[in-house]
Amino acid sequence: MLVAVTAKGTNLAAEVDPRFGRAPYILIVDTETMDFESLDNSENVNAFKGAGIQAATMVADKGAEVLLTGYCGPNAFKTVQAAGMKVVSDVAGTVEQAVKKFLAGNVTYSDNANTEGHW
């Protein structure tokens, strides 16, 4: 399974970035092999608006089934759901720790956005 994880860096040791749309990187991690692809999200970091929607589209296009992040605003959440992805919010630690916690089943899927966005 492919999961998307918001990150402050480009590898599994990077800290999870709490922002979805404005995270500098989003890692697409294969949970079976821990192979990953680092997506540069810098175009959305300083976007006036729509950063979450653009980031959601980018990770959906990569085939991610789950998003692991800190906060997901309402428009991004709707876009992620429309793409058939599930969201796990309030994720912290490194990307590797977040994926391992997910694999262990120690996460709760979000029913809705957990921020108003734009922070």
C-alpha cells in the first residue's frame, strides 16, 4: 500500500510536517518495502490559496491510499476523500515512525478536517 506523509525533509528520518498543503515535502511510502518517493511541494508552500487542494491532487495522482499528516483543512480533506483516500491526522515524529505506527494499526482515521486551514 502507498501512503503519503507530510515531511520537513526528503527521507524517512525527516520529521513529519504538521501542515498538509504547505509542507515542503510529501513522501509517498510503499508500506511493504519502505521504498519511497519524495515529492517537492515547494510550489504550494507559498501559494495564496488552494495549497491543500493541489497537494491532495498530487498525492492522489501518485496512487496513495492514506494520508498521514498533522492537520488537514476542509477543502483539502474533501479533495482527499473524493480521491478515495483516508486521512490520519495528528501524526508526529519521523516519517518512518509514522509509517510504522500506521502499520501497527495504532492510528485513527479522521472523519473530517481538523483545522480551518491557512496556518
